Amino acid sequence: MDTVFKFLFEFLGQFFGSLWSIITGLFTGIGGAFDFPAYINIINAYTTELGGLAWGIAILAIILLIAVLGLAVWLIVASVKKFIRSHRRRKDTDSLVKEVQALNKEVMRLNLEKDKILSMKVSQIGLNPNEISELTGEEIESLNGENKEEVDTGEKRFYKLAEIDELWADYQPPVYDDEITLPEFCDRFRLFACSKLGLYYDIKIIRLFVAAFASTRLIILQGISGTGKTSLPYAFGKFVNNPAVIASVQPSWRDRSELFGYFNEFTKKYNETELLRAMYEASYNENIYAVILDEMNIARVEYYFAEMLSILEMPSRSEWVVDIIPNAWPSDPKHIVNGQLQIPPNMWYIGTANNDDSTFAITDKVYDRAMPIDINTKGVAFDAPQTDSIYINYKHFESLLNTAKATFVVSNESMQKLNLLDDYVIEHFRIAFGNRIVKQLRDFVPAYVGCGGTEIDGLDYVLARKVFRKFEALNLSYIRDEIDGLLAYLDELFGEENMNECKDYLKMLKKLV
């Protein structure tokens, strides 16, 4: 072991000793190069021995040595200064980079804040947010400037509505048919569609469609393409001698301006939509108006129709008011009061919906406020006598529906069965009917009976389309067995021969697992 230590001491000592010699030699050499007393001693030692020429050479050598030493000192000082400067510059660069990054973040934050403010201003004037990129510099600058109160220039900003004021000023209503009954209305509508338009619908679809007018202002016709979803409300408009207003929904629809239009701050004109024109026209008469929202779920319904959903749920029709413009001009149309328009009571909104990859799912918020009607089969052709259209007052039409509600009230027995079914569904599926659905059921089922249907079929349809439809949002693999129990319970409550819509729908859900 001593031999190993001795070997390591000598072996490593050779390297570290040499390294130490280099370090000490370097400092010794530097010290010797600047040892001025040693230079003086050498000069003193040779003072007596040097002659005239030798002294000249000696003085020259002294001068050269001083220059070399001065150069060395200058190089050392310059190197130190350069190092200090580069280090300081690097620190300054790092601080500048950090400052630039902080400024960039602040600029991004300010731009976002500016965009939000600009979007708010654009929304206030009714301009579509998608059109911001099309604004000129002067237009954006005018938006960013201070708000200025709009001044009436004397020109009309509502051209279409102003024309309606003129055209309908001396309107005389037609002679309405106030003797027609609900069953007759449904039968004649079906025969009219067949004889005049070549459209074939089962009488049950007609009854469901007409009864839906009693329960809500929004009706959704859904199903596969080519089954006549759009044709049904179109034919209805022809039948009541007031052609339906067709609003083709676009994928870019995102807000209320798609329905009501918007005021252009730069042209000082209001961009009026066909729906707004129809709404305003409806305020002049008592005809029935049907608005078709074609392909309504190609955009998100809860975005562009949100305001209407809220307004139409107001219990009093006096509260059915929509803000059209933030200020009033003396030249504005007669029925726009203080920038507001009363939603006409004689207008219903009928949306058509396809369920495919190009469309959005309709949310419960929309479904709960609407009456969905499924049209998944083509009508069978039949012969019909020539049947003419009719003129019917919306008040008489509503009175027919209200009379049916009062005459064919849902029986206590059926309501008790519904309460039992509600408890069963809550216990096994954690889904409740809800007060809104119960109210719609109380309105829809009597109207359906008044149209010629039966109470049990009306209950069957509402439960299938308004309650059991919500099962699609559940994990079907977990409720598969529970569905069998629900089917058995429906047979127990309503009889095996009834509730076929519900049973077919529940069986279809089982097949999806």
C-alpha cells in the first residue's frame, strides 16, 4: 500500500509540480520584466565600463525596453477595458431584449383591448363583426373616435319599411273565413297541397303541424332530406294566401343582425333583411305569417336566434319588443317607436333541420322552447279534389286552437299517469319532464285532439320528441337494460297497443348500442 501511495505521489506530483512551476514562472517572469530596480542596478554596474558609442546603444536599448513595457501595459489595459465593455454591452443587450419582449406583450394586450372595444362599437351600430376586416382606415378611425350623437339628415334610413308604410296605408282586409273548424282546416290544407302543389302528406303530419301552432312560436321540422320539410310550411303559406317568408340560414350566421339587419354608420342607411320587412308588414294586417328558417342548424341556432327565444317566452305580448336602432329619427317608419319594433303576434317561425356532418346539433335550450316534428318518410300519393286556398284571420285561427285547449283538456287520468312516468324516468334515468314541457303538452295535446287526433297519440308524440329524445345525451350502453324496464312500464300504464312512437324511438336507441 505504501508503494502505491508513493507511486501516486511521484506520478501526479510530476504533473502538478510542473503546472505550479508554469504558474509561478509566469508571475515571476512578469515581475522580473517590470523589476525596475534590477534594471537600475545593471546600468549602475556598467556605468564605468561603457564608452560613448556603447552608451548610445545602451540608451537605445533602454528606450526600446520602455516602449515594449509600455505597449504591454497598454495591451493589458485595453484588453481589460474591452472585456468590461463587452460584458456591459451583453448585459445591456439582455435588458433590451427583455424590454422589447415586455413591450411586445403590452402591444398585444392593447391590440386585444382595442379589438374588443371596436367589436363592441361595431355590435352597437349593428355591423356584422365579420365585416371589420373590410373597413377602411378612415372608417376604423371614426369608430375609434369619440361617439357622436346621430343626427337626422332628413333622408329615410329604412327604404323597405318606408315603402310598406306607403303601400299599406290604405289597406283593406279581405273577407276572412270565420266559419272553418280545425278538422276542416287540416283536411282542406292536405287536399290543397295535393291538388294544387302535388305535395302528399299523411293527415297525422298535418295535424301535428297545425297543433304545434298552439304550443309554441318555434316549430322544428327535422328528418332526412327529400321528405318535404321545407315544402310543408311553403304549402301552408300558399293555403292561407300569404306566401311564407324564406330565410336561408348561412354557416356564417352568429348574431341577431342576420335576422333583423343592422344600421351602417358610414352610409347612414339601415340594411334591412327580408325577415324584418315581413315583421313590419305583419304589423299592418291580421294574416298568418310563416317564416321558414331553412337549414336552421347549418349555423348555431342558439347564437343567431337567442334573442328571439327569450322574447317569445315573455308571458305578455306587450313585452314582445326587439331593439332595432339605438336612437329615433322623425323620418323612421311609423311602427318603429323609439327604435323598437313590436314582434307581430300573427307570425310563427318554422325551422327545417338536417342531422348530418355539415350541421350543428340543436341544443336542449332550443328544443325545449320549440315543438319538433319528425318527417322521415315520403307521403303516399293519393287523389284529391280541387281545393282552393282560404283567407283566415290569425285571431280566428288562435281562437280555434284556444277553443280546443279549453274543450279537450288533458284528462286527470292521463296527467296522473304522466306523473308516475315522470317519477320513473327521474329514478332510473335522472331526467325530468320540466314545467316548460308540461305546459307545452297541455297546449299541444288538446289542439291535436281538436284537429282530429286522439289524446293518447298526442301524449305519445310529445313524450317521444320532447322527453325521451334527451336519452341520446346519456351513455346508451349503461341504460340499455333500463330501456327494457321503461318499455314494460309504458305497456303497464298506457296499454300495449298505445305509445307506439315512444316504443319505436326507445327500441331505435337500443339498436344504437
